[in-house]
Amino acid sequence: MSESPYTWAEGAILKEHSKRKHKVLSEYIEKYLWVRCKLPFMSRFRLAIVEGFAGGGRYQCGTVGSPILILQTIHETLKQINIARAAEGMTKLEIDILMILNDADADALNMLKINVAPVLAAANEELENLNVSVLYYNKLFEELYPEIKQQLADNGHKSSALFNLDPCGHSQVPPSIISDILTTYTSAEIFFTFPIQSFISFLEKNNRPKLEASLMQYGVSIEQLNDLDHISKNQEWLGVAEKNVFEGFKQLGQYTSPFSINNPQGWRYWMIHFANNYRARQVFNDVLHENKTSQAHFGRSGLNMLSYDPSREGTLYLFGDEDREKALKELFDDIPRAIANYGDAINVGEFYGDIYNETPAHSDDINEAIYKNPDIAVITEKGSERRRANTIKPSDTLQLRPQRSFYQILFPDGE
């Protein structure tokens, strides 16, 4: 069964999984703006933000919901960006935001309007270079989506769009809409949060034999799915759930993160990040490492994160320091093999594009594993060799050295 919807009129309770999601969302948007607005000659950036299930704006405890959190994050980040640009003698950046805030609950939407108004007024008054327009809707998201699409087109938003979709029992988001968003907008990104139980119910109904076969690999019977309290705290269960989530969603977008929200009650919620560009997934992975233990992965920590034998391999990865040490060891072996699949050389940007959909690793760890591997040379466009991991660029070339290390000669398969 699905999670009960929030009752905003009575005062919604802020749950642990929402706290963790909001922190990741805020920090990701901050980094997103720094990355997207880094060009020195850029003077204006336009972004559409869609909240399909916006809620009432503030929880019973007074903590702001995601629409206000996003506004506050953009406000503060733009101030910091322009301080940095002024120090470099650059012109100020202006950001135009179109926010579409929708909730099927009329009471929630009325509360949202009241809670957003002072935040919006303060942002527009304090920063003359931040222009925010807000449109409110009171419809089922699935019915509203064609109208959202038309509004974005009419307002000239054909590229950069962020969708935050957290149904929480009100409705489901059809896969066709996720696919259409990622196809329509070249720089689209989606945050999609849902209870794993709703995904299990979908699989049981639509492909029970596949789900049963997948569960059996981990020694979990399909009958055990009725005891969510037990299986949601089982690491092997996390592995089978993550694989099913990834298989279910990976065809919808080029980069799909299948990591669950980690909390003491077990792995009940998934916060999926969809993107069209490896750079977005790269930044998202790095944000998860800065919020260690907020999300969880079960499997490998190097490349090919879900390609493992459940009877012999697979460990819990919580994006912490110990996990990064394990990841470095796996990356050290995985990366030369990946390069060898192309021959003996590959452009760094192309390499990133190929690996980022199936690794939880931090970008620094990937570059460190490349730099420290004696079998790999990083060659610049001018033909010189990189001497530091933090200077590796997408325009560089990864090349396997003709003289392999003693380790690779003795153990070419890493055994």
C-alpha cells in the first residue's frame, strides 16, 4: 500500500526521510547554480522549477518545505556568486526563475501561497538581479503536466528545468511523464521521491515472475515482502530493491541514481535523480558524499556498481570515509579495464559519460584512482602529462601505458 498523504490543514509532520531529502536537495541546487553560472561572460541565467506536489510550505514544527527551501537557496547562492564575481572584476549575474507550484490539495495550496509570499517579497526586494515569477495550480500532476509544458514553452524555458516530484501518496507519476521531461528539455533534471512499497506493488502486479527470480538471488522469498519492517532493514533486501529500481527507471533517462534514503527505520524511500548530462550525476554523487549516511547503496563501490554476485559480493555503501577508501581500491582495478574496452586510449569527457550512470564514487576518488594508477597516463591537449589529480580535465586523454605494472602482468584480471 502507498504512504498516507500529508494533512497540511492539520499541520504536516516533518519525517526523517524528508529532512534528509531536503538537505541533499538544497546543497545540490547550490552546487548546480555554481556549475551552470561559471562562465565569466554570462550575465543572465534562466531556470524553470516545477514542484508537482508542493505541499503547504511549512511543517508543523515551523521548518520550511521544499518550495521555500529552494527559493532561499537560490537567493543566498546568487549573493555568494556575485560576491565572487565582483572580486574577479566580472559583471553581476542576473537569474530569472519561473516557479510552478502545484498541489492537488486546495488547503495545502492556500497555505503555500501565504507562506511563500513573504519569502518571495524579501528575495525580490533584497536582490534586484533575482527575478522570480510564481504560478500556482490546484490539480492532479498527471492532468496538469501538458499545461506545465505549454507554460514553459510560452515563457521561453526550453532548456534548463528542475522538477521536484514527491507524490507521498497523493498520486503516482507515470514513467511516460518522466521520459517526456527528459526528452523535451536538454538540461532537465528530476528529483523523484517515492516509497519502495509502491514500487514493489507495481512489480508484483506487472511482472511478478521477474521480481520473484530477482529476490531468490538474495535468499528473499516473495512472501517476505509482506513484512516490510523486517526486510527494509536487511542489507541484501536493499540490494535487490536497488537493482529493481534501477532496472525499472534507467531506460527513462541517461543518468539515473538508484540510491535509497537511509534512516533508522530502514530503506523505505527512494530519492531518484534523473539527468541528461554526466556532470549532473557527478555533482549529485559528490553531494551525497558530503551528506554521508543520508543515502544508501548496496553493491560494488567502484564502476559497474550493480554488477556483482549476491552470493559472494555486495556491501553497504553509505558514502562515508570508509566507503571511499573501499571505492578507491575497486576503482584502481576497474578503471584500466574500462579504458582497455576502447583499445588503449579514450577522451576523459567520454570516459566520464560512460561510467557515471553506474558508479556511486566521488569525482575526486575517480580522478585520484586515475592519477595514482601506474598503468594510466593523463595526456593534455598539448601532449604533456598531468601531474596532479585535481587538474584532470574532460578535454584530456586517458592512455594505457605500453609498459604495464608488475601487478597487471601477474594478475591481468585483478585476481
